[in-house]
Amino acid sequence: ITLALQTAIMLHLHVEISQNQRRTPTELNDHHSIAERKLKLVYSDDSANEASLIDFAHPSNDVLKFDEHVLANIRETYKGARSFTEWPPDIKPFGNISQFQTIPLHATVDRRPIIVRKQLMEDKTNGLNLANNGRLLGCAITGGTFISDLELLEIEREKPTCDVCFQFSNHETMSNFVPNSGYTLKPELQSTPTKSRTGTKCFEGKATVAAKFAKWQKSDRRFRGSGYQWHVDCTLPNGIQELTCREISRMQHEIGLKDDLQKIYFKTKFDLFGWFRWPDEDDDVESQVRRFAIHTEWPWAAVMSHDDDRSAIADSLSMSWDDVASKFVPSSHHEMSLAHVEGPGYDKTEYDGHPSLKSMKADELSKGGIHPRLVSNLFHLIRNAPGSTHMIAVVDSQAQRSYEVMTTLLNLNTSDLFKVYGNRVFGNSGTLNDQDLIPIKSMNSQNTLSSVRSMTLMDLLRLRGMKIHMVPIITPSLVFEKTVCGGQYTFTPYLAARYSADYQVIMFIDGDTAMIESSSKRTLNEILYDRFFGRKSSKCAGHRMRLIEQYIKPEYNSDKRVLECTQNLALDKKKWQYALNNCHLKEGHIVARADSVYAFNVHHPDTLADYLPEGVEDCIFPHNFTMLQAALSNNNTPSAQRYVLGEDEFVQVHLRDRKRKAECACV
């Protein structure tokens, strides 16, 4: 690196440091990842020049956003997070416990409005008002840990704990940091054990732990040998400015500018039970079950989000289901912020007899995490969900390829992507700006306008006010190979914790499903606004969609033929009614109010019933899918009708490449 460039960097950083003092916390978050990337670009390449200082690894624009904040978290997780198992003394294990592994996954500042509301309500219940109406709300964090299967692992768990720790260079600064609070870490509990005194002060939070569907997975022989993804939610005490998320992240930003603070990290612990040898006939079975502990730790740089000011969420919480003064309740469907989310996407193969993520180096034609149905499914969302955001989660090891494929798609002409349907449906550019529904019957149009021929997919999305948000998801190889659905159960809780505060309604959908409206008058935005916020609202925290199976035969596996499939199905009343009556074979996916969701658990919009806005209820149908099918078919169970979106609203057409029922197929 040249002397001139070194001088330029130092001058540049001097200016940035002075500017930092005037930045808001949100601006600091944005600035931090950009500045870090600038330095990495300069120092990782001797040929770098001053232009490199402003380069982005994944350039974004008003349509496409690649989440660089999450990518920075992933890098910090790989670099500095760790997890280990604390076994009981003198155990006599069954099997080889050296094969038992724990791996840190995503951790994030918890931005769920429902968690903010829970903290505020509990604070007022205690009569203390330590949170100062949200301004001194204790930081909330959630972290996931992968745990491999143990031959005789029990999934009961207890005693979760969580802490945020600050490591100082000297004892004086440590003692003066939030005096009379927290505890000093003992040397044997530090990341690097020493015999000397420690300079680390920790603050314990309130913790809960869960692994969604663990009992179902444990009892299903198909998943024998699969591991589990456990999540610990943590909230720090209220009333201490230094323990707000905003302040902790500010301190993390300034570590490089101060001499006293060396490290900030988040750690969790919870206990599981395992059988450590086969019981003998005369054994007391219970005596063979031993408790062991799972420890996980993340550097704070792996935890920070794009906006850690949770007081802003507290200021704008909805007090009731129709509180339009809140930012989480729109006054009309035109104002409603809607996201539809798919993923995590990946391209897989089999290597050495085991399932594996595909190597992007070995397969230069792979599309990475971009689903083969993306083009055909975007087609319908562009028609019926203007102004919305399509979020695509992809495994981190294929994120670069996925980004490249997406940028290529966005720059293709719509006439090439959608063939004849491009002109038929989007040919009249004058109607695209209206933000109204473009009905599916327009697929039958004989429109020959040619304005679409020079319009790229990016142009079309821009005209419809839509965005693409790409999110990399941490996916170590063992986690992909040894978890159900390739890590999906890690992503869905993370989705709620990271992004719920950014939208008003969020849908979680499969990448191979198309949203098809039943009415020629209402967009998905209008339908969901009416369901959640309108005068005839069901006042539910979340809903399940009705899923209609349609098998795509290999000879029909192209965007044009898949679009033909949805056209023929939706516009033939007899076929449509048959599919509604006979092809509802599996659980649909979900949609939820962002201010009321706790976790997007694939087919279950989980909430916390005691902490909902006034009037909002948990409407999950409490029975299995067979009972739900019967209730919907007989039309005699109001709770089922309330929970599942009606066939007169919109349905989720599952365009899959595997057959479930012969007559539920595109012909």
C-alpha cells in the first residue's frame, strides 16, 4: 500500500471520526459496516486505489437491496463466536459423545414489537417504570445454536441463562462501569482462562429457550440423526442506559477509538438431558438421565442490527388493533407496508454419499439460492401486490452467486422473461403506475402493445413500487446436512426478531408457490389490510393460507408453461373449484401482523397471547390438519374460517415438482 494512500486513509478516518460525533445511532450502524468494508477493501488488495474506499461488495439501488449488515454479522460469527458442551463429571456415556457438536448460528438484537410490549407491560406491572416509557428499555437479544443428535438425547430442557459482558483493560474502568450492578467474571469462566484477576463485568438477563417442532422431529423416523436448532431469547434489566441495545452498539462502534474497552459479547447457556448408557434391567431408569449444559457466545459485532434503537419501536407501538396513530397500523391499504418472504434458498447435491450444499466453484451454471420458480411467482406478485417487498433468504455460501443471478434477472427484458405474458399483462405502461390490481384474466388478453419490449424486470418492479431484499443466512455445512429443511427453522425465528419492526404485515411463503387472488377487484394488499385492519377485520395476530397442490410435470418445467398452468387453473371455473375441493392436501404458509408475531414457524404464526394490542387475538386453530380440512369443508367451524384465509380472498398455489395426488397436476 502506498504512502499516499495511507495518508488518504488516515485523513478519511479523521473526518469520519469527527462526523461520528454528530451521527444518530441508526446512521452509526449504517456507517460502521460501510467503513469496515472500506478498510477491508483497501488492506486486502495491494492494487487498491482510492476509488476502492467507496466500493460496495454488493451494490444496491432503489429496487434491489443486499443486506450487508447481516453479511457482516455472519463474518463476525464465523470469526469470533463459539459454542461448547459442559458434560457432567464421571459420566459413563452410551455411544461416542465426541461426535456430539454444537455450532453458533444467527444472533441479533431483538426488534420484535411484541417483545418490546412485553418488556413495557412487565415493567409497569412491577410498578417501577424503570424503562422510562421505552427510553431505558433493557436490551433484548436472541441467539440460535445448532445441536447435533445424541443417540439417547431427551429434548426436555431447563435453566436457560443469558448475559452481556464487557471486557475492560483495567479494573478501575470496570468498577466504575454501572457501579453496584452486574457481576465480575471469574477467570475460569472467561473465554481465555487465566489465573489472574479478570477485567470483565457481566449483566445477567432474563432467558427463555425453545426449539420449535423438536418433539415432532424426535418422534419422526425420517429425521433420525438430525440435529436441532435451539433459540434463547434474552432481555437485560430496564432502567440502565448502558444496557440498552442502542448504547451497547454505540460502545461497540467506539472500541477502536478508546483504550479502556476491549470486547463486548453475548452468551447463553441452557441445560438438556441425555441417557449416558443403556439402562440395566434392575436400574432406576431416571438415574441414568444426566443433565448437561450448552454454552454459546457471540461477539457483539455479530449481534448488532441495522437499527438498534428500540426506544423508537416503543414510541410507536399500537395500543389497540386499529390504532392508526401507531406506525404499525396503516390507515389504508395504500399505506400498508407488506413483505413476502421465501427461503432460505440453496442449491444442493450429494457428495461422498451425503447431502451437501453445491460448490459454486464446481458448478459455474448453478443459480445458487435463487429458486427456479422465482420468475413465475414474481409475475403474480407484480400483478397483485404492488408497493410490496419480496425478501429472499439464501444460504451464505451461495449468497454471492445468488446476488449475481438476481442482478442478471433484473436487467433482462420482461418480454424475454415472461414471453407472451409480458405484453399481455404489462404492455400498457400507463396502468402500471396506478398501484391497482392487474387481474389474472389479463393473461387471456390479446394485447399487442410493445412498450414492454424495452422494459427490464427492474423497470417493471420500479413502476409497481416493489423492492427485492436479499438476506444471507448463516449455514455451516454440518447444519445444512443434519437439520430438517436445510436450516429453515433457524431462519423463521430470526426473520421475526430482525425485521418485524420494519413492516406492518409479513407473509412467509414457499419459493415454489404463487399467490393467486380469487377476486378481480382487490390486491393482496387490500385483502390483508381488510383482514388485519379494516372495519370487518378478523382481529387475528396471524392467519394461515389455503394451499392448493399442482404438480408440474418435467415437460412443463419452464417459466412459460408454469404461467400457463396458473392461467388455465385460475380462469377455468370448473378446474378452480375442483382444485379448491380436492387439492388442499397440506398446510399452507402464513401471514401475520408485524406488531403481534413472535415467530414465523413455517405453518404457524406464533404469538404471545398475553402481550397483544387490545382487541387482537391468537386465532391459531388448535387441532391437526385433518381436523382443519374437515372444518373448512363442512363450513361449520367459525374458528377455522376465521384462522384460514378464505378461497374468496387468495390462495397459495403450490407448483411443485413432486406428485402428491395424480389429479392435482397441471394439464
